[in-house]
Amino acid sequence: ELNIEAQQQKVCPQTEDRFYNDAFFENQDVVVNALDNIEARRYVDSRCVTNQRALLESGTLGTKGHVQVIIPHLTESYSSQSDPSDESVPYCTLKSFPANIEHCIQWARDKFESSFAVKPDLFNKFWKQNGQVTEVIQKLKNGQSLDGAVQVSKMAANRRATWCQCVQLARLKFQKYFNHKAKHLLHVFPLDTKMQDGSLFWQSPKRPPIPQEFNIQNPVHFQFVVSTARLYAGVFNNPVSSKDTSITTINSVIESMDIPDYRPTNKRILTDESVSKPMDDTTGSGDDLLDAANRLQASLNEDKVTHVLSPMNPVEFEKDDDTNGHIDFISTAANLRGAMYNIESIDRLQAKRIAGRIVPAIATTTATVSGLVTIELIKLLDKLPLEVYKNAFLNLALPVIVLSEPGQVEKTVIKEGLTTTMWDRWEVHGTADFTLQQFLQYFKDKYGLEVTMVSHGVKMVYVPFMPGHKKRLPQQMVKLLKPSSGQLYMDLIINLEGNEDDDIACPPVRYYFGV
């Protein structure tokens, strides 16, 4: 009698309103997780806590596995504990001094995200927010900073309208990443460079780079240009045919190009491993703004306003579609960078495994975890007491299975006789005329405590010491919160005044509009 209803939408904040809203979760008896990343686990966990639904969380990693039982008002949630974060690779290592192929693959992944996902998304958001190109150009000429304008102007200047132009751009990227970059490193740090202590700069683990010369007969070189051009064509909304990606077509386009020579610059190269990746200056100033205005004006003159304003298509990395060119780009870019630093190359499947952070699934681990989850599900359906449930941590390679009672939910004492947990939610039922003053008075009457802050998301609804906020007291909650049409309630965050001027964090407050 099993009935399966397949849901194909992604469970994430973007689908919260249309598909997986509060009503969806409230209609479930229990949620069972079989997810592949921590971010998704934390999100589903937060939705189950908000809607007070039991969650059976589980996962596998090779021979390792875990099961966690999460029960409203009884246990802590998945997010109550956090795994130690992975040690990150120093920025300068990824940027200029890779020591192994994993560093090269991470570099390629970063290039993929910035070129085909982050920047196109920034481009679209900028024009959605700032509107007319001519007005933006004038503001920049007047010295007015606009967040993202400098980057957007460069993207508009680099935008390509045809497949041939995308191929040319890809070829220039090859030259920049794998030839000019190496020459610049050797210009700043020649092979005989010595450190202050007299030791050579280029010694293990630092590898001196070797500038790569493009050869279309080299399959890695050819595949890099094709996959990069395909990705740019997708971002720029340019059609691509199978004939376009043939070696004959690619060669004819590249042969007609003038490839610029390397010119030494004063661009600084980071060598300090303790320095993090610098934040991009997205606003700019002075000459940067004027240059941005000139780039946008040139784009307008070349290809009219549609070329600048037409939305781009940000790409979401998908490792499992072998037709989209994503892994082709990652593997060729990583191997070219590896060749530049004399690092042994890997095949496409290995690149896919590392880039996608894939640990092969083992059937016995999956079967063990599935069985343990099912046992806990039966206990949930029988509504058994907390001491009967068992979390599990296992490693079949040792082999060991550790069973433990789920951690009890932590209680917060608000005042004597009043405790709350992360599972609690306070509710206030208002009316069409319910004011902010009445909302605050509700908590004073019920709990004998003053409200010191009311917020919704990032919006501060009421903070007594902020200018003009006390004037909001007689205003209706409906006008202050501005619910969308048909919205019945809104979840608010409040703080209460505690002893010794310390504010007390309270459970979320669900305010019903009553209209």
C-alpha cells in the first residue's frame, strides 16, 4: 500500500513560498532526510523546527554513516551541534603556488563560479536595480559610486554576441591563465630569486611555472577552448551547433586572431599564507568610475542598448550532466594549470570525483543506515519515550557501531517559572486595527516583561532608541509589516528586557493578522 509522490523541485528558500511552505511541512507526520550536503540538512532542519515536525536525519560517507533522531520539544536539532570546519587551502597557494592537482581543481572550480555564475548574477541584479544605461553612465561620469558598476561595465565590454566571438574570448582566457600568468610570476620572482635568509624562493613546495604555448592539436588545449566558449555562449544567450564545436571551425576562428604578447605590470603577487582572499571593490572611485562609464558607452555605441541590458544566464554547477561541458571545463583547466606547474594530470572521471567532492557510495553502508533509520521511524510512529530512541554513528571499515540516546533539548530560563526551548513558538492573534502598542502590551500583560526590539528578517520594526520608532506605537501592525495579499501571519523576532540591562532572546513570535 506504499504511495510515492515524487517532488522534483529543489527544497530551498527560493521554493518556500510556492511549494514547500509552512502548510506543506505541517501536513507531514515526519520528515526523513537523505541529503548530500550540510547546507541542505541545516535548511530542512530549520523548517522542521519552525513547524515543529519530527526529523530523522541520516547520511553516509564511504564506510561511515550516522542516524540522528530529532523530536519536537524532546531533543536537540541537527543544527544544535556543528562539525569541525575543513581546513581551507591558503589563498596564495590556490592563486599562484599550487602543489598538487587538488589545488588546481579548486582553482578551476573558483574560476567556474566567478566567470559563469557569480558575475552573470551580479550583472542581472545590477540592471534590475539601476534601470536605464544612459542614467547609469551619467551618474558614473558625475562621480557617483554604484555598487557593482565597475565589474558590470567590464562584463558588458567582454560580452560576446556570436559563437565565433565566444571562441576568441576562450582563446584569450587560455593565454591569460596559462601563459601570461606564468610569465608574470617569473617576471616578479625570477628563477634565481632568494629569500631574506638566502634560500631560493622557488623551492618545494613552490613550483616554478612553465608558460604553456597553445596548440590546437593538443586535445586538452582544444577541449578547454570549446568548453569555455560553450559556457560563455550559454551565459550570453548565443546558440551553438555541433558544427560550431568542430576542430575545423575552431581552428579557422583562432587562426584569424591576433594574440597579445605579455607585457610586464606592477600587479602584486601574494605570498603570505595567512592572508585571506581580498574582497573585491565593487564600487570604485575617481578614474575607475570614468573608465566604467566609457566602457558602458562604448558597449552602447557598438551594439545598442539590448546588448548591455539583455539578461545573462548564470550557470549552476552540475557534475552529473556530461553534456553541459561543466566537468570538461574543470578537468581541462585543472590539467592545464597542472602542466604549467609540472603537476601530474588526471583523467576526466578523477576530476569529476574531486570537483564534485564525490566519495563512492557503498551498498552495505547504505543498507545499514537505512535499516537503522527505519527502526527509529517505527519508534516515532509508536510515540515511544525519549530513552528508547537511539542515534547511531558507525564505521564498517573498523567495524564499529556506537548507539547513544539523543541529546535533550536545552532549556532557556527567561524568568522564574518561565522556560523555553528552541522548539517553542509564541503566538499573538491580532485584528485589522491591532496596533504596535497593543502588540507590546500583550507581552507585558502575559509575561510581565518589556519588549526591547521587534524585527522581521533584516527589517527592524521597533527599536525604542532609534529615531522615529516611538511614533510607530499607535500605527497598525498591518501597515507596519505590509503582508502580501492573502498572507495570514508573519514570524517575528523579539527581545525582552532582562535583569541588569541584558536583553533576553525569546522564541519566534507568529503574529496572525486577523484580517
